[in-house]
Amino acid sequence: MQSSKWIDPPHIQAGYRFGGVPPIISTMGRKKKELPLFEGVEVTAVAAEGNAIARVDDLVVFVPYGAPGDIADIKIDRKKRNYAEGHIERMIEPSPLRCVPKCVHFGTCGGCRWQHLPYSFQLESKQRQVTDALERIAKVELPEVSPIIGSVNTWEYRNKMEYTFSNKRWISWEQLRSGEVVNDRDGAGFHIPGAFDKVLDIERCHLQNHIGDRIRLFIKNYGLEHGLKFYDLRNQKGFLRTLMIRILQTGEIMVVLSVGENNSEALTSLLAAIHAEFPEITSLMYVVNTKANDTIGDLDIQLYSGREYVEEEMEGLRFRIGPKSFYQTNSLQAYELYKVARRFAGLKGNELVYDLYTGTGTIANFVARDARKVIGIEYVEDAIRDARINSEVNGISNTEFFAGDMKDVLTDDFIEEHGRPDVMIVDPPRAGMHEDVVNVILNAAPGRIVYVSCNPATQARDLALLDVKYRVCAVQPVDMFPHTHHVENVVLLEIRDTVAEKGEN
């Protein structure tokens, strides 16, 4: 039987992982065509999804964990008509840009794919990503893009992490090649990219305060010591299933444990142990999930101890966050993002503001003190309930929130009933705005639109649609997720007549 060949890059001992998971060449069934190995190729740039780019003649090759300036032998894993995907088989000369990754799981976990690159270079790349998307996709007149706002913290910046328990933790290629017999397959961590039923057992995740690791490892070790079954993701059986941990700037901590079996004795004992070990947890909750998927949004989450929510603080405002609530995962940087949105809105105190995709009303409540009234619209009813509570606990009386699908709620009749907005703030999901929503916005014709986006590509597509009435007047990228390729971007649009009048004055 033919085995796949994998050559360890010489710099792995220095903490580098160049190729991620090597391909396995199957010998069962029809023999697959051997794909080429290109020798001495230079990696020239970073690209989408955190990959790097190399070029071989006219072929563009996407390479994970590469750095511009690397000289390497690249093995092709998949070949398409216009591009290929490959991995670094042998590093000849590492890029001078490279730095030693902080995380021992780098290259296997699949997250933080840019941590081998200096943060200053990451910011430059994200700035280019925003500019390229707006120029290439939107094709509208643009002002100069403002310098990106870097994250206050580049590590331990996430207030929310989610982990999976599995009875089939990932076994490294080094362990497989060595012939080591691995009897203990239980683990708690992150899904391996491309292997839904395998979980990488995490020792330390640097994205959240270290107490998150302590909580996860305590539950994992408790499960091992007490014979609790870790979840079988393929056969959908087992007790320990998923874990969500929120750690906020206020010091409050929420833990939501999801179990796959309704075993009240085991659950009560485990929760009591967690409560005794971590008295600092302010909201300890659980949910029994026997469904085929891990989502808990449609399930009843039960409180074991503490409150049913945690609170984050921003400019004296308190925001309640429940187990199902959406809240920006980088609290400190969310404040920077919202300050940009408020500045772009240019509120004087007498404006009617529509906040579309309002979530738990964070932006709506954040800007309400500067507006006459703010109307928030959101698809998730639980989020709208939280938005109303956030207004109430902060003594904000000039907000009103509506739940429903955006294209169904935000209609011409809705605007006729509630008033034509002076300013619209939109913060849609990665897919951007539905074309029907764009058309209603165009009909409503607010003087200013503040478009907050986590996907510059779909934002650029929507800007092209809005270009018939609006001009882009300001662009401000904000980095919310260091060591990843993700970037937020805020765009100010003004209705063309308004812009023309300002020019005349």
C-alpha cells in the first residue's frame, strides 16, 4: 500500500507550521492523478481567507500559512481551471517578515492564520483588502480611505469563545507516523477544518482571558475522572457536548454548558463542581441538546446559579447580554467601532434614526442620547427583547424596536407610519443587505447612511446599488480580529443633493 509522503519543514522546531494538514493520497478505487510539486517558488502576497499567494507562470496558487517573501517548494493539493491550492512542502528560505507564532496550535487549529505575520503588516493588509474591495467591486467614486484603527489588544481580546467536546480528538501526523498507540481520544477544543467529526484538543487559547482555559480544562478533566461520555459527533451520542464562555470587561463571566443526554444526576454534580471551583462565574447556565446540530438558539437554556445575563459597560451605559444575545466579541474595539458610527451619523439632537440589523440595540442605545428618536429593526425576537431591556435599564426612552425579517418589516408603509429617517445606520450580516432592503432605503432617502460591515466585498456590492442616489464621503476600516484576515469597515454615504449643496456653499 502506497503511503503519502510528508517532509517536515526544517523550521517547525522554531515554531513554524507551513503546510497545515498534508493531503492523504487514497489508493482505494480509481487512482488519482498525481499533482505537481513546484520547486523554489516565491510567495508574493496575502489573499482572501487568510491564505497567501504564489504564482507559477500564469497559475495562481493559494497557500495557507505562507508569508510574502517565502521561497519554498509548493505541493499542489487541488487544481482548478484558473487557480490551484497547495501547501508548503519544504521551506527553502523563510520570509524576513515571519515571526514566531505565539500559539502551539498554530497551523492545525485553523484559526488565527496570520499570527506568523507582524501585527503592523496585518493592518496594512486589511487596509488594502478594504480599498481593493471598494475599488474593484463597488466601482464608485471614493474618498481617501482613512488609516485603519488597530485593536487595543491583540491577544485575549475576545469576550466569547465556543468549544466542542469530542470522543475523537485529532491525532497529529507526527503521532500517526511514529506508530504511537493513542488510547485516550477524548478532547475539548475546536473543530478541525474539513473534518466535522474531529476536534483539536486545546491546551491554551490566547484569544480569551486565561480563566476561560481553566474552566474548559476543569470540565474536561472532571469528565475524564467521572467517566462522562464525550460527544460522538458522527453518531450523535454522548453527554459532554459544547461549552460557551463569555468574559467581559466588567469582570462578569457567563458559562453555558450544553449536554447531549438528559442525565440530571450527572449534570447536577458537574454544575455543582464548576460552581464550587469558580465562584467568580456570575452566570452559570446549561441546556440539554439532543438535536442533530449544536445550535442552542431554539432551546430553553436553564439557569443554575447567578443571573440570567451578564453586563458590559460602554460610556456609562450597561448592556445586558443573555446566552443567546449577539454582542461584538471584541468589547474594547466595539467601542471604537461605535464611536466611528456615531461620528459619521453627525447627530445634532433632532434627528430620527433608523438602526437596521440592530441586534441587541447596542448601536441604537449608544447613539440615542444624541438623537430625537431611534427605531431599531432586527430579525431575532430574543435580541429585540434584549434591546428593549437595554433601553429600560439605562433610562433611555426615545427608542423603539421591531422584530422581523428586514425586507418584510422595513417597507414603504412602515416608513409612512413611523416617519422618514434623517439617518440610517445599517450593520447587516456577512451576506450584506437584501436588494429589497436597498430599494426601500433608496425610496426612504435619508440624508445620511452609516454602513457598518464585517465583509467589505458585500458592502462594496451594496454601495454600487446605493450609488444611484448616494456618494461615499468617508471610509474607516476597524480591526476587530487580530491575527485573522477579517476586518470591519464603516462607510458614510450622503445623498447626492446634500453633497451638491455643501459644494455650492
